[in-house]
Amino acid sequence: MGSEKKIILVTGGSGLVGQAIKQAKQQDPRENETFIFLSSKDGDLKDPAATQRIFERYKPTHVIHLAAMVGGLFNNMKHNLDFLRNNILINDNVLQNSYKLGVKKVVSCLSTCVFPDQTTYPIDETMIHNGPPHSSNFGYSYAKRLIDVQNHAYNQQHGCHFTAVIPTNVFGAYDNFNLEDGHVIPGLIHKAYIAKKEGKPLVVYGSGKPLRQFIYSIDLAKLFLFVLREYEEIDPIILSVDESSEVSIGEVAQIIADAFQLEHGIILDSTKSDGQYKKTASNKKLRGYLPDFQFMPLKDAIERTVQWFNLNYHIARK
């Protein structure tokens, strides 16, 4: 198995996770693996004919499926139908072409938003379909849930080895640092960059108390390669730091302020809402496979991301 030639097609290969996989595979290369990183320029995955042309051109044996229509909270709330339809189209085209061309394994990327809004903590892989997702982005969430449904159906009907991973909050180089649509860490990094320039404090929305698990993109990429190479289940696997590594937004903001050496500190604007207090996910299943995997300490990972943003400000997505 180890020596057969693998052609690994990575959809959405120019984004945060795709760029990290490029780095991780260089750190742990395998002679029999050839990676092809697609970007939206290579064709529209919502279009069945365009997707088929891509698959026939590259003839992948394996697929890492990262491509998705994504957006921040506000965008999702206004366009739930678009997020539902476009992601269903992308996922169906990728999985159906993988089946038709005899791809040996597909690893798709889900999101913790697939989990029910009303749930017990910590969340684990068995809970995905236990109730409706949060109403704000239900379109995106249901489209991602359907990947899990499709994986099991392709396996049951055709014996396909299609699986999925569920990362917690990913951050790192090549993230989306947009102040409106970016996630917590990239948004705060961009805000801190401006605060530093203007000699002002970093304003953090909310009380700073909500807790989150953050995973550095390079760590996630290493785990993606493990799933691609070793993981045999159809059921998805949560890729997350340990529950003990959960941190408050306030702590994260402080690490970012320190990385920029902000002279005026942080201001918590508690007139702004906090969102969910916590979304703790269990990585017990992952630890069963990789008990000794070491995650990069959050402080180091944030410092590296700040350094990247400072050096690449002009090309960063923002």
C-alpha cells in the first residue's frame, strides 16, 4: 500500500488549510505522493462539466476536499439559501466525480458549525445529526452535514472510502484577515495591526470571557496527512487541541497585543454581544489514534501568524 503512486488533488488549495498542507507535506514528504493544489481559477466546482474536466485532466487517486463557499456571520444570515445550494453543488460534483473516476479515498473538511445548537459538552463525532444547527448559518451547516450523509451512502452503495474531518477554530498564515468577515484570531490580528499604527488600544468586542479551542493551520495540516494516509473509518473525526487547551477570547487578545507590543493594551467593549459562551469539542477519538501528537503552543503559533501578517500585509486577504 505504502509504495503505490498517489495523485492527491486538493480542492480549495490556495486557502488557509491548503497552504498549510503544502508546508506540512514538505516537512514529511513521501516519494509516492504527488499533490495538485487547485484554486478557483482552475474551474468552477459548482459546474458538473467543469468539475469532470478537472478530474479527467488530473486523474487523482486521492482527494482532499477543502473547497467551499464560506462567509462571515452577517453574510451567512442574509444568504442561507446561497450557502446551502452552492455548497451542495460543490460537494456533490466532487464526490460524484471521485466515485466515477475510482478515487481510492476522499477526505472532506466539515466545520464545528455542523453540530446541533442545543447540545451537551464536550461535543463528539456521534452528535452531528442530533438536532438542528444554529439558525444563523443553517444553510452552510446543513450542506456540510450532508457530506457525512453522502460519505456513508457512497460507502454503502458503492464501497467508496469517503470520510471527513471536523476541525475546531483554525488560524494561521493565508487566513482571511477581513475585519467584518474574518474569524476571531485573524480579525483581532488585523485590528491590532491598525491599533499599533495609530498608537491606540486594541478594542475587543464582548466581555472577553467566551472560551474556544484554536488549532494552528500547520498542526491541522499534519493531522490531515495522517487522516489521508492512515485513517480507515467512514465516520468523521474531530481534529482539535485538547479540552484543557481551551482559552478565553480575552487571553487570545492579550497574546496578540503582546505580539504587536501594543503600548495601550486592550479595551473590552462589553456593549457588544459575546456569541456562544463555549463550543468545547472532544478530541478523544483523535487521541486514541495519536496519543503523543504535540500541538504548537498557542502563543508561539499566534506569534508566527502575526509575523506572517506583518511581512505579507499587502498580499493578505483583508
